[in-house]
Amino acid sequence: MDFEELSFTDVPLIKVTPPGPRSKEYLDYQSSHESSLVNYPKGIPMALRRAKGATVEDVDGNIYIDFFGGAGVMAVGHSNPEVIKAIEKQLVDLTHALDFPSPSRRMLVEALLRVLPKSLSRVFFGGPTGSDAVESAMKLAKYNTGRYPMIAFQGSFHGMTAGALSLCSGLYFKEDFLPLLPEVHFVPYGYCYRCALGKKPETCDLDCARYLDYILEDPHSGVGKPAAVIVESIQGEGGSIVPPEQFIPKIREICDKHEVLLIDDEIQAGFCRTGKMFACDHTGTIPDIMTMSKPLGGVGLPISAIAYKEELNTLPRGKHIGTFRSNVLACAAGAAALDFMLKNKLAEHALKVGELMLSMLKELEKDSKIVGEARGKGLMLGVEFVKDKTTKEPAPELATKVRTLCHRRGLLIEIGGHYSNVARFLPPLVITEELARKGIEIFADSVGDLERSL
Ligand SMILES: Cc1ncc(COP(=O)(O)O)c(C=O)c1O
């Protein structure tokens, strides 16, 4: 398929500096009547009208290149026509079925089993968001091991429900709601740009991963034997962090040695995003349990799932139930989306376009005094802003300013990272090379203008 026809043409198109008058009206209404918790429009002030492929139109008629992709949901692109067709067909047949079997549910399970590692042979649909999948994975691990503690990584993000939130390392999300689950411990991730152990990649023997071995070994580590270790094979919200190649296999090896289950959270990195169907496929590492969501609903219909090994299939009937599990519309959408991904070799496309974008960003890293590191894999990219490249002092305010400059020029990006200083790119995977290049040029111009104004 020619991906070009999936997006609006002649983009970006800025008719009025955003937020335009109509967007402002929507934003004012929202802030007067909705909760103070509303988040994304505070960073990117706009109201959305429609979206196509890797492009988004606001209510003022501005059209943007979308490097945000609905926080990584839009793998097959906004309003993907094949997915929409599947939803329309399902819409007239059946829209709610609890966990009763149905043709679309069966199609999605079959589609998942085709792409998952063979040993992850059981699928469970949790509630509609990624957090629910994390809750299910944790319960499954605890039930099967009879153990309570959990180990997660610094820089992790696993969701906002109480259990999932306990596994997040970001204090901002947690500090006002303590206590959460006890016995959750955090260990360093393979974040070489800011190594927790002060090592350099050239002289380090995966010491961060070995630290996990050390705390599981040492009776005085203060950490009880956990039910599971939960990891993102490539970290998302932590700042698009790709760990050293042997990091995830080493974590697998350590989990096996200590008979601890390994949960791989693929909610953001999964479904072709990083250039493979799942991020763990880059190293051939197979977890015991995998969590999935975001692109699983095709064009943003909410659904989440876990896949796990046969021997863990012990939870008795109805011990973890809910009303909205595997919504049938989302199942139809998900099956069509998986079909689209395979038919159109979306993983290969993501890898190729991602390489082009990263090479342009690496040039920017070389030239710029405020870009500490450009990194990522496939179409999960990040640019870390610093005040000084030697001290690496984080510069969250620069990341925020760049996001605003990009928005005004017709490019949508998000911010994440340990210090909220990483510009994050998660474009729909159907983005063309031309749009990807244009987007990076807008980003680079914005960084350049900001740098000159400092
Ligand atoms: C890796 C990862 N896990 C879990 C979640 C939580 O998913 P949700 O926001 O749908 O609850 C996210 C969301 O960004 C995520 O990136």
C-alpha cells in the first residue's frame, strides 16, 4: 500500500497561529467545566477536529504532522480505512459481549497467537486500558508464585491504577497517594546516558543488570524474593531509552536463575513500533507474561490483553472479572490492524523511517549545545535536552519551549523522561519518509531558533 494516501497532503498547513480562536473556545469550555486533572491540552493547546494517517487537523483548520500519535496508540494511522471498515461491519452485528466468545474476539485471539512468541499461548483480556493489563499480569504472577514483592525499573511507567502506579518510578504520580502496594522495589535500567552506577558503556559489564542479581542473591539486600520482575524492553515514558543489547537477555537469565517470573510490558513498544512486532523480539527474549494495549484497538478503541505461558494458566474462573473486557468493536479493529501490520510490513517500514529520523537527529545532537542525546529504535525516538552537554544538567524548560515552537509550525510532539526533558516522537507507523523528514526539519529549526535566543 502507498502510505502517502493515508495522510492529508500539503502538510503542515498553519492557517492561524495555534491555538486559534475556535481551539481557544473549546479549551476555555474544557477548563471551565472539566477537571483540573486534564493534561495533554495544557502542553499542546488545541482542539481536534479530524485526523488521517500521520496527520491531524485542529478545529481552526490547521493541519499538523503527528509525531505524538495519540501517545503511541496510532500504529496503523488515524482513521485507517481497513480498520474503519472492520469496525463498521462489527457495529451493526454486535457491540458488547462481556467475555462470551464471538467471531471478532476469536479473530483477534488467532491474530495475536500468530505474532506472539509460541510459548505465550494463553491470552487474557483485561479491562480497557494498559493499566488493567498490568494489574492482571501482577495478579497472575502473585497467584502462581504465592509471593508478594515486585521489582520494577527506574524510569518505568506502567499505568495509573493503584497496582500499576505502585510499579511506576515517577514520584510526581505517586507522592500524594501513598501508601500504594508495599514491597515494590526499583532497580536501575540500562540508561547509559545517565548511568546510575557511574559507568561508561565501554568499560561496563552490564553492571546495572547484575545489580538485580546481587539483590536477589544477598539475604541482606532488604528485598524479599519477588513474584515477578516487570520491565519495558525499550522504555517509553522514561525517555525512549534503548538499553544495551544484552540487558534484557541478562534480566531474563537472572530471573531464571532465581525462579522469578519476567513480565515484559509491551504496551507502548509493542506492535511494530520499534521495528519488530514486539520490542523483546530484538533480542529473542521471551517473557513469562506480556502486557499489550495501545495499538491493539486499531484506531484507538480501548482494549488491553496479556499473553502468558501455559503453565501459569491456573487462576480459577471469575477471580478477576469486569464489564468492559475485550470490547467486540475493539476486537474487530485489533484483528484488522494486525492484519494491516503484517500485510504492509509495518515493522520493517518503522525501522527504515526510524533510522532516517535518528540519523537526522544525530546530526542535530552534534551541532546543538542543548541536545544531550538523540536516541531510540524504530519509531520510538527521543531527544534529551540539557543546559550543558558536559554536566548534563537536565533542561525541562527547553523541551517545553521546543514543543510549543513545533506546535506553532505544524508538528506535534510530546515530552517525557526522568526529568521531563526529553522530546518524544511516537508517530503513526504509516508515516512516509517525506513527512518524517519534514517533521524532523521543523523540529531542528525549532531547536536552532531556541538555541539562538538563549
Ligand atoms: C509501558 C506502558 N505501560 C502501561 C501504560 C499504561 O497504559 P494506559 O495509559 O492505557 O493505562 C503505558 C501508558 O503510556 C505505558 O507506556
